[in-house]
Amino acid sequence: MADSLLDADTNDTNERADLYNKWKDKPLDEVIKAKVESDLFIKTQNARLDDLRNDYLKLREEATAKASLEELISRQEKLLANPDNNVITPQTDNQPSTLKAEDIETLLEQKLTQREKTNKQTENFNFVKAKLKELYGDKASEVLKQRMDTLGLDQIFTDDLARTHPQVFLRTFGADESARQSMDTAPPRSSHRSNTFAPTTQKRDWNFYQEMKKTNPRMYLDPKIAIQMHNDAIALGADFNMPQD
């Protein structure tokens, strides 16, 4: 953070000068190509950010409604727990109903769904952990760390992948049967193009990234995915099916 506004202005001026010096002597074709690439990247990023903003606004509305509903439920529970202290206030025509049965059912369903999701993720995590222990024994952590370093993944992403997509995790880290067989028969690694973040068997269009956002939001928000998304949008062109303004 700048110490003063003057410092901020100076830094901005210096950055502009550096960029100008970088491009002023470049051939015109190279400058035009860079400008086109920049505009396409901005377009892809704007679509991505607009989509995330809409999701945020929707979640904020749902959170606000949920907070109000939970407050009403808490108030109702206190009244039921202390019936002798209840003061019955007549409801006027202009006063809305404080609690609806369908609202309670919806909230309970959401809580049960979240609990089932948490239990499933715990089950997936334990399954992956046991599989690694079965394959690599006491060296499981060491082998996993080496694979993570090779793939450029951190611990948070790795654990999240194990919880949400255990089969993808095993495949990615070469811990399932088909992956290990492929590794045994595969040509040297240098002959392969490394592509960690996206499968090669599925067209990576806008809908692909929408599905990723729903199933693995942490992965979707990774900066590497933003770059991959931009490259896919350029490669597919109109077939990327990105929403238009």
C-alpha cells in the first residue's frame, strides 16, 4: 500500500513509462497481435467475472433470507422451550406470518443435504488415504508430496480433490489400476504435453467451466484455470459458446 497519494501517482507514472518503453520499438504486427490477444483475454475475463458476480449476488440474497429464517426459528424454539413465559400477541392484518412450514422444511433439507455432503467428502478422503497407504505403505506421504511438486499442486487443492473427486484424484496421481498400467507402458515423459488442469477427452467450452465451478469451485478460481479458459476460448472461437453482451 502506498504511503501517500503522491507515491501512488509516481508509481503509476513509472509503470506507464516502463510499458511504453517496452512496446515503442516493437514491430507494428507484434503490437497489433499483442493488442488482439489482450482484448480477447479481457473479454473472457469479463464474462468469467460477470458470472461470478451473479453467483455472489444470488448467494448473498439466499444468505440474507436464511439468516432471517434461522432467527425466526431460534425465536420459536425459545418460545416452545419456555411456554410459561410466552406472551401471546394478537397478529394484526398488516403483520406477516413469522414462520411457514415450507420454510422450515426447506431449511432442514438444506442442513441435511450439507451434512450428507460433508459425510460423503469425509468418506472419499478416507478412501483415498487408505488407497495411498495400500499402494505405498509408510512412504505414501513422501510419494504424494513428490507427485504434488511435479504437478505444481498445493496441499489445499490436493485435499479438496480427494474429498470431492476421489477417482479423479487417483487417476491424476497415478494411484488407480488403469493409470499405473498406462505409466508402465507409456513412452518417456518428455514426449508428452503436460496439461494438468483439464482433461483431453472433453471439449473445454463455457459449459465445461460452468460444471467445474459447480463441482469444484476452488479449482475454478485458480488463476491457472483463468489462463486455460482464455486459451480454450481462443482455440474454439464461436464453439466456446461464451455468453455475449
